[in-house]
Amino acid sequence: MAEVDYVNEDADEERKHNILALSFAEVAERLAEGDQDTVLVALGSTEKHGAHIPLGTDSYVTMEVVKRAAKAADVLYSPLVPFGYSPHHMGRHLEGAGTITLRAETYRRIMSDIARSLIFHGFKRVIFVSHHGSNTKPIDEVMRQLRYDTGAFISYYKTPTERDASVIQDLFENPPEETPGWHSSELETSALMATSEGLVNMKRAVEDRAHAPAYMTDEFSKIDGTSTVKFKGSENIWVPMEHHEYCDTAVIGNPFRSNREKGLQMLDRMSEHLASFVQEVRKFDVEVTYSDYPGRA
């Protein structure tokens, strides 16, 4: 299986869904069909993961889910934005981790510009999709502003993972303490095995757990990659931590029960769930009150 090319993906298909592969005339024709005013916007990341999987892990998973869901629901989708909000994944200065992060304001501006451009053309329902959990941290302001300014339906779909993996929970073999849906663990490793040959090098894989940062006292603990720490059994404290402060290898969990077949099942489940969401969103009564984009320059 060759490495996936998300630039040219579906260019040869009779019914295209990637707007990058459509001409302006084809986009206009699709919108004129009447039920094609929903669009998926793929937001990825380029960030440090475990040594056995690539920096683009979240981007690969995002696009696999998006392209499958788009075909199933017959909906258009945008090209991947390969960078996200990942300041905590930068690693130590001059370590060479390779992470590329956008500042929160930059990330919000990109989201806004993409959505306003699509609404300008006639899309009424914009669904952002991402596998990177931290991409959800800066989004409330921009999503609300888009809704208030345009009247369009705006939503953000985070692929099932981390603490909300119920869609694929029964596929995990790792027990909860091995955090199967977390960073570089069973879910991501399996999904990449199913995505493209050569993306996973299990010779570099390790099993690891999250822990409270070393500078904290023994009164604190940490069980996964959330922004919180536990203090005296209560998890009600948010601390701006660096990923390497609570995870020594960028792996939170056990990737050794991963396999391609499991990954295919996970991708199918996630894309089916997203496709079902799209179909329900199509039923919403949405009135765009302002679609022009005079601030586009």
C-alpha cells in the first residue's frame, strides 16, 4: 500500500468530494443540487508523537475519517490544514522534535477565514473535523462569532478518542489503565497501520504512562493527557503543562496490541459516526443571514 496522497485523493473518482479536485463550475453545480450546502473542514496537526509513528499522525487519522465519511454521506470536504494548536508538543528547545504549532489567534483566524470563504460561496453548514484533541481548546470564540455574524450552522467534530471513545470502545484490547485511546497508543497506532504502509515502525515502540510533572509534590497525580492534574483525589485543577513534563516518551498507553484489522474497524466506525452526524445536520433548518465576506483582504 503506497503512502496516502491527500492532495490528489479522489481526483479520478466519478463523484468527487475533495473540493481541491473540483473546478469552480463543479462546485457551483454541486451547490445547485440543493442538498450539498454542508462541508467538512479537515484540521490536522504536525506534532511530536511516539517514536514509532509520524508527526502527522493526527492529520492522517483526520483525513482517513473525513474522506470515508464524505463518500458515505455524499458531502464535500476541504483540503487538510496540516498544522494545529500544539504548543505543548514543541518539546525542549533545540531538541529537534519537529512540531509545527500555530498560536491560538492564528489558528482561530484560519478557521474563520476558511468558514467565511465557504459561506460566501453558498455553504450553510460548516463542520470542522479533527483528531487532535488540543485543536478544540481555542475554538469557542471563533465558532460563536461565525454563527453570530453569518447565521450559518457551525460545529466541531472531534473524532472519537481520549476520554470520549465510546464509538470504538469495544474494539480496544488494552484495559482502561493502559489508556488505549490516548497519545500514540492502541487507537492511533492501529489507525496508522490501516492508513498506509510504512507509517508505523514498531521497533521504536514503547509502552508508557502519564505522570504528574516532576516539579510537583507527591500530592499530585496524572492519569492521561488532559490539561488537569489530580490533587488529593480531585481533578479540578488546570495547569499549562508541556507534554514532555508529564509523558517521557510521547506515548500514553500501550501500542503493542495494535494491528491493521483493528485500525480498519476503528476508521470505519468513526467515519460512519461522522457520516450519520452529517445526515442529521442536513435536516436542520438553517438560515444564513449574511454570507458576504468584505473583510477577506
